Amino acid sequence: MTAAVPAWVRELEMAVPVYPQVLLTGNVRDRYMLPGRDGRPQPHNLLQVVRHTCQAQGFGAFLWHDMVRQRILSEQFDASVRLPEVLNFPDARPGDAPPGGGDEPADPMNQLQRLRDILVALVLNRGPAIGALFPYAPAVGGGDPNDPEARTLLWLVEALAHVAAPVPPSASKAAVTPHNTIFWVAERPEQLPRGFPVDNRRLRVISVPEPSRDERRALARRIVRNLSGVEPEDQGGTLLEAVDTLTSATHGMRNVEALAIERLARLRGLPAERLDDAARLYRVGVVDNPWASAALREKIIGSADRPGGEAYLNSRVIGQPDAVRQAVQVITRSATGLTGAQTGSSPNRPRGVLFLSGPTGVGKTELAKGIAQLIIGDDAEPIRFDMSEFAGEHARDRLIGAPPGYVGHDTGGELTNAVRANPMSVLLFDEIDKAHPRLFDLFLQILEDGRLTDGRGATVFFTETVLIFTSNLGIRGKGPSGEIVELSPQTDRAAVQKTLRAAFNEFFDKQIGRPELRNRFGGNFIAMNFIQPEHVPGILDRALGSVIERVRRVHDAELEVGDDAYETLRGHAVGQLDHGGRGVLNLVESALVNPLSVKLFEVPATPGETITVVKIDQDGEHWKLGVDRCPG
């Protein structure tokens, strides 16, 4: 297969005969798939691309700055070319290892003077054209814009762009004689020193884009061929599938990262058919795919001695069967690798996304905990972020880390650090509507690309995570006439769902103006209803069971709750369902745990004793217990 020349390289070929200076920005530290000697795509670095362009344009020599050794190296394309004395440097070829040895580091002032001499001699050269590449333009002038010598150098750079002229026709074999061209390289223009002539019209700015899908596929085909020893098209079947898999897995990555995946595959002895495992190892440090494990499948489906995922979550979250069913569908989709299968966007999105909306105390956080334990393990907990704490202007820095030069830059961000330490995790963003609007840009990037770049410039992948957002939007709001309307346990379930969905749409479409983020949640919006009276016994029984177990473990005694006492608790719980399941737990604490702790403090339990709560009465704000105590 013959490699296509990327558009930016064609732009570079156009600019060289016309512009005396070229600034390359963007993806400048990558490898680029260009035709090799056999016509097939081969990875080249930027130095090789620029050198080849100069040679093809009839240049007589090429110089480049070796930042590591602080030396200028050169290559002459024509041995008969005589360089000006100041431009005579050790010969080397782009891509060679830096030469050993070298002089002691020179005085910075002398280095600036020497650089000025080199630039002037280069631009005024009248022999065959010379190209000079400076791969780290932000370091030109020593990086101190306040240094008078550095400012003088930057003014010289601009002046040289204006006085530069093409070399004489007699000095070039090209049809159009080129300039002596200076190539500057910076990942971002804002990295350049203040005063660098970016807006000079004699300087061409060329942006090097991230690898296209076609370029990633060309590299994937080469990697599969290297690992298997045969052409994927000749073998077909699993090798062509491996090409497609690696092309998708490297979405959002650079080619240099795909080459790192190839090295990891060799290091681990993984064949071409398992390049997806090598890609996962590169992203999150895990070779095996935990989502495809038989253990997770068994948890979701269930077995003779273990309930399935839906039954397990229903035992944790009482009264929300529809929400649980929808959540299990999302987990099942994640385990089968079909998340986002209907779209042509990034295949590296998070494994699952849920948006839980509903009144307080109905089990949103408990459902998140249950999902974490179902997927990861019985002792797992979601990584929780209370978004009401991220309402400030600098909340973004807390999540991904402060940018360079700001306080806390070295510590990283709370979110990126957490995912880097726990690549397979459940992330819980509680009360997402309370977050600062700037944070929604981060969430959009996570949901779309499955990655974030932290304040230190490191990429963190979210491809193995499940994201859960919660909100109680719509529970209380204004009606058509401006009156306050508040949903209650008596509200019809269909009306609750409709109101919550409308509030969800209103928030993203109008309040924050981010309908694209709402679309990313898709069908993962789950409306959770109020706790109903028939659900109270289940919540009450679980709360009482927890108290009974604590008394048994701490006091070596048996606690029993009589029928009259139980009915008192149930009646009061039904009367305050506005607080959901949390209201039931608070009632058990106030009406049972607090007065019981007073009795056990006054008269400690004896080993084996049975304590029966026969009666519970409310006296104003206080509760009283009637108990029978039977020694063991």
C-alpha cells in the first residue's frame, strides 16, 4: 500500500521556496506515516520530514540544533558545497544518536552571540540554500524575555525575516530558488518567548494535526505486520481484525504511543491478535480485560449460590426496580463491549455512564455503591466527588491540577490522580448541578474521548471507568403561574418521571446551555421515584438488622424488637416519606439507637443477655423505650 502524504507536509513543501522562516506547531513530537523507500508507509520524526523536504527542494545543506548536547549538527547534501566558516559543524544524519563527548557548557552570553552569528550567516548565505531546524524554539534566547540580550536576539529574528532573499539562481538546481530557511518548532505558539515574531507575514505558521484515522490505520497495519511476519491482507481474518482493533484503540492517541503499544506487545510476548490487551496495558496498566471476565458475567447473570446483578441491587436499593433494571442493562452493555457501538465516535469512551435523578433519600448513592461492589468487589466503594464543593471559579484546578507556574501544580488533580491510581473504578459525581459551569467542559471530554490531560500534561484514561452523576433537579420548582410546585410521595410515578426529565433537559439546554452534554448521556438518564409506604418494611428491617448485629458484636447480647415497637416505627416512617429511605434510617437512630445507648450506658449488657424492646413512645422531641432484659 502506497502512503499518502499528509496535508501539512504538502503545505511545508509549498512554504519552503516562498517563506524564509517557518513555525511548526501542534503535534510536533510525534511520528508521521510517510512513504518509505519501498513506497510503503514508514514512521518518520519531524527532523526527518523537514530534512527530506529541504533535500527535495534543492538545498545544499541542512543544520539542526541538538538541544541535549547544546550543539549545532549539520549534513551536506552535496559534498562540493562549501559552508561559511561560522556554519561548519560536526556532520551527522537526522535520526542518528547524538555524538558523544562535546565541549563543556558554554557561557550563556557567548551562546547568544554565537546563535546571532549563525542566524546572520545563514540568512546572508549566497551559496546553495541551507535549512536550519530549531526543535525547541521556546528556548531561543535562554527563555528570559527580560534579558536585554535575549530581546535583541528576538528583534534580530524578525529583522532577518524581512531582509532574507532567495539564493541566486546560479546557486540552486531547483526551478524556483529557495530561501535559506529557518524552521522553528513549538508545541503551542503561546510557549514562545514574548516578542517572537509570530505575526510576521514573512513567517509561515504550519499546524501539525493529530494523526488521522487513515494514518493510524497505516501504522496499525505496519505494527501487525511486524508482530506476525506477514501482510495482514495476505492472511486476512484475525490479522485484519487486529488492524481494525488497534486503529480503534489508538483513537485520540499519537503515533508515538501506538509504537509504544507495539513495544509493550513484544515485551509481554503478545501476538498481533492481542494488541487490544497491549493497548489496555498502555492506557491503564492492566493487561487483562476485567470487563470480559467470567467472574463479572457470573455476578450479572447469577448462579445457584449467588443472586444475579438485578436481584443483588434490588436488595441494596429498595423500591426502585425500574432504575435497577436500567442500571444493570448499562453494566451488561459495558461487559459486552458495546458501549457507544451505535456511534462513529471514540471507541475509548468510559465503560458506562448513568445519570440518576430523584428526590433525596431514594437510593441514588446506594445504587452507586451497589454497582461498585457488583463490578469491582464486595469491599469496593465508588470514588465520590461532592460537586457542591466544586462550585468555585478554580474548581477545575482541583479536579485536574493547577497549570504550570501556579500553586499546587506538582500535586496534580483530585480526579486525575484518583483515576490514575484506580483505572477500573466507579466515579460518583453527587449533585452535579451544583458544579461550576467550567467543569462541564471536562465532563464532555471524558464522555466523548475517555481521557483528560492533567495540569502536568499527563494523559489519564477513563476507558475502564463507570461514571455516575446524581441530581435532584425538578423536585421543587415554579409552576406555570410562578407558584412553587413540589413533588411528593403522593405524586403519580409517571408525573414524577416526566417532571424530572423536563428539569434535566431544562438544566442542560437553557440553564448552562450545553445540550451536547445532555446528548452524551443519551438513554442513560434514570428517574428514581419516591419511596412508597409498601417499601418501608424492607428498609426498616434492614436498618433494624444492622442495629441487632452491632449489639451482638459489641455487647455480646441479643436485641429483639417486639411487634408493638415495630409498628410504632413503621407508622412514623410512613408519615415522613418526603425524606425517603434516609428518613427511615434517621428515625431508627432517634427512636431506637439513641435511647437504647442510654440504657446500655447506665446498665451495661451481660454476655448472652436478651434485650427486648416492647414499646416505643415519643415525648415531645424525645423518645422512650420500654424494654425487657433477660440475663443469658
